Amino acid sequence: MVTGFLEALLMAADRGFGLRTVWGDLGAESRVACLALNEFWGVESPGWMRAS
């Protein structure tokens, strides 16, 4: 369930959702999972995602 939520969040960001505005509100494990999903999908994560 959590992975599905994070996938939806990342896909929404691809369509213009301001993920950066809520990135700091995600827990550390959720941020790591998002970075791992991007890596799995072959998507380069922006610097602001990797810096936290």
C-alpha cells in the first residue's frame, strides 16, 4: 500500500505536482523508497531529492 502511494506521488510529480513542496514532510524511509523507485525505473532524481 505504501509503495503504491509513493508510486502515485512520483507519477503525479511527472504530471506537474510540486513534489518538492512536500518532500521534507515525507519520512526518511519514504524518501529513500522514492529514490529507489526512480533508480529502478531509470529516472534521474533531481539534486534536491538526493541532497536530503
